[in-house]
Amino acid sequence: MNGTVITNPVIWADVPDIDIIRVDNVFYMISTSMHSMPGCPIMKSVNLKDWEIVSYVFDRIEDNAAHNLSDGKGIYGKGAWASSLRYHNGIYYVCFSCNDTQQFYIYRTEDIENGPWKRSVIKGLLHDPALLFDEERVFVFSGNGDIFITELTSDATAIKPDGIRQLLLEGERDGIGLRMEGCHAYKLNGYYYLFFIDWPRTGHGRRRELCYRSKELLGPYEYKVMLDDDLGYRNKGVAQGGIVDSPSGEWFAFLFQDHDAVGRIPCILPMTWRDGWPVIGEDGSNAPVSFEANLPESAAKSLVITDEFNYATNKLALNWQWNHNPDHSRWSVTARPGYLRLETSQLADNVLLARNTLTQRTEGPACSGRTVMDLSHMKVGDHAGLVALQGQYGTVGVQAENGGERFVVMGMNRGDGGMETLEKQPYGGGVIHLKIDFDFRDSIDLANFYYSADGEEWTSIGRPLQMKYTLDHFMGYRIGLFNYATEQSGGYVDFDYFRFATFR
């Protein structure tokens, strides 16, 4: 057997709302990106275990004040939600709803790794959509609790004027906290299969995965609980996803699991068929944390990378995403070769409103990110450094003040977005090293902040941040490089590198 061992989670980082397809011998996966740009990352694998980012569907959804972080609020927790990825007749399709614009977006391309993507926009939300190609007809299943079916035109660019558009299913109400949502739709062996997540208050009281099936598109549908399991982790249910087969005919379910502050992490589970129903583990329980699959071994790829910023052109590695739309005129990796330059632009009161914050995910069980900054060109009022980014953020960095004085500071969100300074020390050097250590083991969820003059002797500053996954951002903690102005624009800092390590 040409096998590979898959151990869950397959990625210990925030990659939620996944959808996976297989085209020949290659699997492609898409995930929610919300306010991070570019958006809708496309990941590639040959074995469902080792994934690499190969492209994004769009550089930006819209160019407006909210998406540009200039309206005082931004689109935190909004933007592109759960995307559906499909391949049909040589075309790749991606669709999602955007909560802040109240619109439904459909993108198409013949080349998923290189694009270009053509875009269509439909007014109104189709929540957590599932795209289904049924011969020459195209449908979207969407909704929360009440599930609707909407027929699209044959090219999947608009709602079909005289097509089906109606309520299809009503999820349970009694004893249910989160009614079913997150649909994934398939037509297999004469059945229509619809997969959902729900969250009952009774029983184990955790998220679970449901499967509905019918031989008729419009029903009636019958359903079973497909999975009610936590893989041994703190009663955190593994749910919301769909199914995919391998070239050799094995079947797998792909789902995610809440891991508190690090985010929602993807899991792959072996699946069999019994009487036309998909089965995981022992009838939906005791699913394996680790198993062998008839898939090839491949080189492991890092989702979060170390970066020395040695680029020949002004283009960053795909692992980086900006917090909201960037201002491309205010950053560079070529102005000073071997450095990332972040120049201030619009004024901001805190890091949540700082444009051009450059981020990557964090990873469990524990990880550390560090950088070194040249402070020579900061202006009065500038604040630059490293951030543990979520609603309850924490920062370590340098503030430039009147008289040319600089201070190394550690701060946290004081509750209204503004920063509470927890420690502030004079700093006379022209270069500073900064570091944040993240500990997600068993959901301890603590971040610690450090600075150094030489990168060898580190000084702890402030206090540990108790990280919390909150729905205002709806995203696991990210680590980011930031520089913003509070008084005048035009100052800049140069980051020599970003170095990252994961500890398992």
C-alpha cells in the first residue's frame, strides 16, 4: 500500500469553513478569509495532509471606506464568509456572500492556480452557500435553520429568472442552539446529499455534523447524525464540511474543530458508505485521530513562514495577508532590498484601525514570531511593532514622541478598541528586536511579549495577554507587523525579517 498517515488536526491553525474538491490527482481547498486580503485562499495537496497556498481568488472584494479601514470601523468579522468551491466542465467556480455589502459573489476561472478570475455579483445574501451542478442546471443551497434552494443560470452568473427559488428544509428548533447551516451539496448514485452543522443544547452539547439525503431534488429529505465527536479535545465538536473521494476510491470527510484562540482548524476523517449513508467512526462517534490512507507521501509545507524579505520584485509570499485592503503605495520590499518597509498613511488611534498591517496565522500547540525594526525614520506620533491580532489584541513596539524620544511599549485593547499601555520604557537604540510567544496548549491561550537590543538577551514587557476568540473578528489570532501614525503621515520603519517557529 502506497500510504500516508494522516493525523488530526491536519493544519493546527485558523483555516475555517473549508471546501475541498479533487481534480484528477490533486485536491484543492478553499477557506473563509473575511477581512484579510487577498481573500479566499486556494490551497493544494496530493494527500489531504500536506497543504500549500497556491493562489487567492481576489485581491480585494470592494474598494470603499470600510474595506480600506478609513471609516473608523472596518469590516472585522464580515467580508467573505464560507465559500463553495466546485469544478464543472473545465471551469472552477467559487461563490460566497459578503455580510457587509449584502451581496452574493461568484468567481470563475479555467486556471485555479494562476487565474484570472471573472466576477459576477448578485444583490442579497445567500448565507453559507453550497453550489451544485446537476447536469445542465445549477443550484445554490443556503441559509441558517431555514434552508433555501436557488436556481442559477447555466453559466452560474445570475439567478435564473424562472428557476426554482424556495424554502427547502426547516432545521430542528427544540433543544437546538445553532440550527443547521454551512451546507455542502452533492449528487451521488442517484441521491442528493446535503451536509450541515448544528449545535444541540442537549446530549453532549457540542457541534455535530448532519447528512440529509433524497432521491428528489426538492425532497422529501431524510437525515442522520453523521458525526458527534470531539476527537478527545475538550468536548469541541468536529463539524461543518463535506466529503471527497481519492483516486483509489477511498472517501473522506473534511470538517473543522474549534480550538479557542488559535481558531477553527481543519480535520480529515476516513468515511465509508453503509446503505447509501456516509459513516464516520462507529456510527458517528469514536472517529480516529490518526489513520492511514492510500494517498502518496509528499513534502510538508509550512502555512506560516519565516521571511527574510529578499524579493526581486515588489510581491510578497502568498502566506502573507493584509488586515483589510492595503495601500500599495505605502509598502515595499524593494525600496531597501532585504527589508519590508511600512510607511504610515492615514492617521489611526489604535492598531485595529492601522492600515497596511501585514499578518500571518498563528499555529498550535505553541509558536513564536519575532522581528527586528530600523527606527531611524519614525516621525513623532508613530507607533510600530508586532501585534497579536484579534478583538482583544496585544502589541509590543516602539512609540516616537516629542523631542525625538522613543519608548518601547506593551499594550492591550482597553475594551473600546483603544490601547491601554501596560508598560512603557525609554529606548535609545536605533534598532529593536521584538517577539511574541503564543501558547495554545490545551486552550491555555496566553501570549507573552518581549523586546531586545541585540536579539540575544530578551526582556519581558507588560503582562501576558489572555487571548480570546471573539465573534467581532470571527478569526483565530494572527501575528502582524504594523506601523501607524497618530499625528502625521510619511514616517516609516524597515523590518529586516520575520522569523517564526512552531513548538509541538
